[in-house]
Amino acid sequence: MKNTKEKILESALRLFNEQGISEVSLRTIANDMDISLGNLTYHFKKRDTIVESLYLDLVAKLDAIALENIDAENVLQSFFKISDAIAEGFYEYRFIMLDFVHITRNYPTIQSHYRELIKIREFQFEMLVAELIRTNIIREELIEDEYKYLFMSLRIMSDFWLATLSIDKDTITKEETSGQAKLLKLKIFPYLTEKGRGMFEEINS
């Protein structure tokens, strides 16, 4: 059974996703839960703390996804599985991705954490690339820092996919998260060797 704190975060996540972060106050959340504002602020004194908690929940979920799907025997398939799961995670916490620039500018704790997280993610990507090159699944770099810029491209696509969709559409559905995962997969395709392309077709057939 969920405790009050978990219920508050669940309600806040739904409201932030439905209305946007700027439209939801502590009172909005309290009213939605049919509890007093005092009861809510006993658990979360500021709305900022709720936003930060949800951000950290998303990071924890993505870390768990990576651990669950990593397969040393098939690194390329692991990358694709993780891409699918990350796209779904971003949709579940979509208010963060839709207001990503606003949040990182106005929540110093999140900004600081995200900057450190990106360093870790880039190192993990470098290890992934090294293994894919070693196993002849992707080619060696043809120009200096080619894979460093590939990481940057993948990061931009991931962080701003939902924001781009929101410009084109009034409503974003969960099914459309598959587009983000497909985009990430196609982005890596030009770097695959003949062996890698054969694996790509087998995985995605």
C-alpha cells in the first residue's frame, strides 16, 4: 500500500503531465488528493522539492532500465532495448522533458545533478562504442571525435524529442514514443559495419 508521500508524488506527476509545471501549485495537488494543504506541506514544504523528487525518480528508473537490459553477449540489442525503454520513461515523466530548459534553469539542484549525470552517460557511451568497435559491429572513427558528436546528437534527440512533438501536435500519445526510439536506432545505422547491419536487420525484423 502506498504511503502519503508516494501518493503525493503520483498525483503531482499526473497533474504536471496534464497541465504543465507552471499551472500546478501545492494547493492544486492538495485539492486533487482531497487533503489539506497543511497535510501536503508536512511531507513536501515546497513544490520545488516535489519536482526534484520526480526528476530523481526518473533518473533512478532509467538506471534500473539500463541494468535490466544490458547484455554483454549482444551489446547492440541492449542499446536498442534501452532506447525503447528510455523513450517510454521520458513519456511517463514527460512534463520534465517538455519543460526541460525551464526546469534546468530554475532548479539549481537538478541542473547540477544533470550536468554530472551527462558526464557519466558520456563515459558509459564511450565504453559502449569501444566494445562495439572491438566486436566489429561499428566502424572505427573516420574523423576526430566522431563518436563524441554522435553522443551529443543522441542526447539532443532524447532530451528534446517530446518538446518537438508538442510543437507539432496538441496531444502526445504513448505510442508516439516509438518514434524517438526509432530515431535513435536509425542515427546509429550509418556507423554499422556489414556485420552490424546484419545484426540490425535481424534485431528489427
